[in-house]
Amino acid sequence: MQKSDFCRESDSFLNCGRNPISALCKGEAMTLAEIARELKVSPSTVSRVLNGYSKNFGANPEMRARILEMVEKTGYRPNPVFRSIRAKKNRQIAFSFYSRSLRQNGETVDRALDEATRILEENGFTFHYLFHPRARVECYPVPEWKVAGMVIPDVIDPAMLRLIEEHRCPYVALNGVCGEAGSAVMSDEPANIRMVMEYLYRLGHRRIAYLNSPPVMERHHSGIEREQGYLDFLNARRLPVIDGYGITPLPVAEQFELVRRQGATAIVTFQLEIAVEVLETAWRRGVKVPRELSVVTFDDSWHARHTIPPLTCCKIAANEMGKETARLIMAKVADPEAYKTEMFRFAGEVIERESTAPPPKA
């Protein structure tokens, strides 16, 4: 008889040759193999009891009770990857990232993932994170073990999902674009930049600059759509376009000087890090914020609330995006044909703080 997946799990990953009684006394979780040895049964017996198997297998009620009691006492938890390999009804979700650093994905994705994983866990799903640093120059690989579905943040090109779609793996692109067989949950960037610009316009600003994302985000939809929305707003109201709005490797201090020479009374920045540098540069140049210059950025993080002055922000609807991501992937797992090439967008809201005011009088 072949070893069960749970048996291989305990042998390969968890069985380190320690004394099971000693481990229990120290409050450490015992492995499946250790539990089996302690109860003088086979690992496959423990595995089958835990999974409720009854076909071609029988264990007397007393033995079942002893196994379940020992599992409860030791805090044993099966490896979710091995569970997904052998499960008939798979409930394992893979989260696949283009960077090894989760910080690279920023505040929006971080908060959306928190909400999505919370909902998935409440509904009996398990999940794991995969990192593919070459995904943006090649494409995302299919997980090496069976998964029910995938959530993939910050996809910048549908071609990156070619292998996922060829294998017909259900997936949702979070804060990014999707291919022909997927769904995308995105921030409504055209609506967000329009809200920011209208807010500044109502305050009386007519010379508004926009400092876009760093080159690393050049192909991301948020940088492209915010820049285009900025230009569309100015053109619709016949306002002057302030040079310096494109994605550039120039230091923020140089961009600051460029837009100030053109008479900008307000600066909108793509992200918080740029806004913080704008505040510092203004302070070093003796430019008073907001009396002489208003500053607005995107996303409402803890840091934005504690800059000097606190930053007016467009709060991205990250929680709503996370909820929709969870809803979609659960629906796709239930019926892989349920959603095809659908995009769901969520608009944010402007949070007004002390970094904005009407422009100075001429």
C-alpha cells in the first residue's frame, strides 16, 4: 500500500526525529507520524479518521475517539498544500505575485488582500502565496500542485496570463488587467483622478500639476489612466497643462522646481512617497503648504494622516475591491464557466485634510 499524502507530509516536512512525548510536554504540535506511533496505529489510519473516510476502511469507535482526542490535544494541523493535492473538493487558493516583496504591491493591494483572505477563510478556503520575479518579462506559471483558483495582483499585460488560461485555471486579477478567461477587479482611476481635479477646481485652482508614478510602474493601468484623466480634465476646461506630468526618472525635487516655475498652485502626486518628498522639498524651499501650494495624493494610509501637514488623499476603495475579489474567485471555483472577461471597477473618495486650501490671491 502506498503512503497517504498526509503520511508523506509528516515524513518529509514535519518528522524531525524528536521524542513525541517531549514535544507534547513542551507545547509543540506533534506530527501525524508521531501521533500514529504514540497510538500504535498506522499513519494512514490517522489520516483516514481525520478525513472521515469509511469506504473500504473501518476503525472502531474507541480508536476513532482516541485519535481525535490526541489530535485535539496536540494541535496537529495538516499541511494545506498536501491537503489540496489529495482533496476531491479542492479549496486551496494561490495568490501569485510578480515580486518577492509584498510591499512592492503598495497599500491598495495590501488592504484588498487582507479583506479577500478574511472572507475566503470564513468560507472554508485555504491559501498560500507564490512569488514569480520574472512574471513581468515572461508570464505567470501554473502552480506545481492542484489549486481551486488563483488571485493575481497587479497584472499589467494579459499576455502574462497565457499559461494560466491555457490550463483553464480559474483566476481573478486584483488591481490589474485580465485575459479572455478571467475577471479583473480594479480601482476606477478615471473616476478617482476626476474627483481629485474637480475638488481642486472647486477650491479655485487653475494651474494644477501632476507628478506621475516612478518608471517601475510605467505600464500599470493606474499610472496610465490617472495621467490621461489629468489631461482630459484640463483640456475639457481649457486649463493650461503643466509640463512634467509624464513618468520620469527625474528626482522629485527637480520635478517640483519645474512645475513651480510654471506657476502651479496645486500638485497631485501618483503615490504617497512622491507627496512626502513634495512636502519636504516645499519645506526646504520655504514654500508654505497649503497657503502657497496645495498637495493631494492617492490612497489614505496611516502615514498620510501624520505628515506635516496631514495630506488630502483620494482614498482607494481597497476593502470593496477585496470583497469583490473573494466573491468572484469563490463563484469561479463553484462554476468555472460563470465569469468570462469581466471587469469590475470601484471608485474611491476624497478625504480632505490640511494640505489643501484655495490658491493664494494674485
